[in-house]
Amino acid sequence: MSCERHKKALIDAALSNDLLPLDLRAHLDSCGTCRAALDEGRRLLAAIDSGLRAAANAPVPPSLLPAVHLRLAQEDATSAKCPPSSSWMYLAAAAALILALIPLLRPRRANETGAQSSTQVAEQSTERASVAIPQPQPSSALEHPVNRRFYPQSRLILARAAQSPQPEVLVPPEERVALARYIASASQRKSWVTVARIPPAEPATQPLTIEPLNIAALNEQSLEELDRHRDRETQIR
Amino acid sequence: MQELVLVQPSSAAEREWAKEAATAATRREFEERLAECGPQAYRIARGVLRNDADAEDVAQEALIRAYRRFDQLRDRDRFRGWLVRISFRLALDRVRSGKRREQRETLWSQTSPRATTEDLAASSEFQAHLDRALEELSPKLRLVLLLAAMEGHTTEEVAQMLAIPTGTVKSRLSLARKQLAEKLRCHVNATKKP
């Protein structure tokens, strides 16, 4: 009965290395079973601590950090190709697209032939912009931009482009990142920096000068004189 | 027919440069911490999973997740505790998936009599029982127990890592050890009976 009373105190005593309470010490002096139980409990906890330390300090496999470095590089490459975007970004992009399309749909219906004139504007602007592009062009869109079809929203974009001091080019959407990377790499080469950043000076236009024409004076003859002249020739023959 | 978009190469390139520079800076900072805290992510996972291959998988995943969200961590001094919690949660998820539960159950049911506790710590059987008892602890208790056993962390260090009071760490440690002792004592007593 006395042992049952001290059972909880024995567990607490085994858990801590503090001094034992007086009544427990007195009981342990007289009870060999509880003394043995306390020793067993302390050994058990020592074994638990030892097992925990062994498990918690396991040697780290040498392949862990190199594998993580590799995956980090892959992660960076993936995020460069497809920048991380959350759902709100998709929503914002969709909303912007809808807002951009609403005013553009109406004039397109009203004047289908307007697309032709916008194409001409696009061609002119593309020619202007392509002057500032480094010569080894990475995109097929830059090689024959004139042959591309332009959508009505191009008019807005081109109008904005005309006001912008930066050179701009037309590229397919999926080639934008590639173009940016190409420009980044091209600009690191000194010879190309000049080409990319300093557009070639336009040739000075001189006023058109037209030389005066030297036109010989007409030899005017009356019809009567011509008739007489014809008659003379006839008589001679 | 192909749709074209108008871009400014120079401004796009500048954005690209800025983005790449920011990525490189983040990567450098992360890698500095990786060398210091990477092993801890593994050990936490190993402490939960008791399996080297699984622990390596989980540690890798934890480190990659930490890298993805590294920008969201405002106080970088809390990186260690943050990484520990990520690794611990992932390891718990892996355990809960139950892929290797059957194997552990089999190991648990294989009991052989042991006369004393002296050689318990060295025995694989005791380790298996300890694993099982650990698994039955609540996650809070288990994490504190593992961190305290790891690399000789003091209770203050554990408290700092987990951002909880030192007293809470002490009480959780005491409770966890008590529960483990009770679980394992029953087993030892049972195996000692003839």
C-alpha cells in the first residue's frame, strides 16, 4: 500500500535529478522494491535519452547538400522560364485584357477596312524600330516583320510606341523573354552595346534641287509655209 | 497568322538584369544558411521518419520549399526554426501517408525478452520501441524532444528556435520524457515476465 502511494513520486524522481522528498527517501530506505524500481526508471530514461540523441544526430548523407544545390539551380532556371505567378496575377491580367479589348472591338466592326491602314502604320513603325536592333537577330519575327498580321490593338500599342524614347520591336509573345535575354547578353559585348543603345544617325536630308531644263526653241512654221515647202519638194521629184 | 506584341528590348533587358541580380543575391544568402541549417532539416526528418532515404527526400523538399518562400521570411534570424518546422511538418505528412506503417507495425510486434535495461539503448529492438513511442507523442512534444536531443541544444536555444517561452519547452520536455518512460516501462515489464 505504501509503495502504491509513492508510485507517482518515483516516476517524477526518475525524471529529474533533483533531491528526493524526505518521505520518499525514508520509504526507499526501507523498501528494496521501490529502490530497484527507481534505479530501473533512471536507467530507462537514460536509455531513452541515449536513443533520442542517436536518432537526432544521425550522420547527414554527403549527397544531401549537392542534391539541394542542383535542385536550386533547376528551380532558378524554371522560374526564369515561367515566372511564378499567383492567381491574383492571372485575374489582374484577365481584367486588363478585357478592358483593353472592349473599346477595340467596336471600331473594328464599324470599319473593317481600318485594319489595312493600321497594318501600314505598323509596317512603318516596325521599320523605324528595327533600325535600332542589334544585327544578329534572334527572332524570326524581326526578319520579316512586314509580313506579320497585326491586330487592331496594335494601333494603340504603336501609338504609345511612337511617343516612347526607347526603341521597340514587335515579337511573338512567347519570344519576349528570349529577346530580353538576348539583348542582355548582347549588351555585355562592347561592340554590340553601341549598336543596341545608340541608334545610327539618320542621314541629313537635303532639299531637292532640280536643274533647269534646256529646251530648244520651237521652229514654228505656218501651215501655208509647210504646204509651199511640200509643193516644192514634189516639183523637184 | 501570328500575334505580335510590342516590347522595349532595353527596358525588358534592364528588368531581366534586376531580376537576375535579385535572384542571385537571394540564392547566395540562402546558400550561406543552407550549409549551416541543411543538416538540421535532415536530422529532424530522420528523427520523425527513422529512415535515411525518406529523411533525405523530405529534407531536400523542405529546403527547396524554404528557398521558394525565402523572400517571405522577414526576420532571417528565424531561418533555423522556420526550416525546422517546415521539415518537421513534411516528415509528419510523409509518416501519415502510411507508406511504411506496415513495416513498422511488423517490427513492433516482434518482441523478445530482455532481462535488464542496461543494453536497451544499444539494441535495435529498443530503438524500434522508442520509435513507436515517439510516433505516439503529440507533434509538439515530439519536436521539442528531437530538438533538445539534437546537437546538444539547450532549452533556451529550443525556445528561441520555436519562438516559445523557455518554461513551455521545459514542461513539454518533461511531459514527453514521462510519456515515453511510461510507454517503454510497460514494454520492459512485459518482456521481463517469464
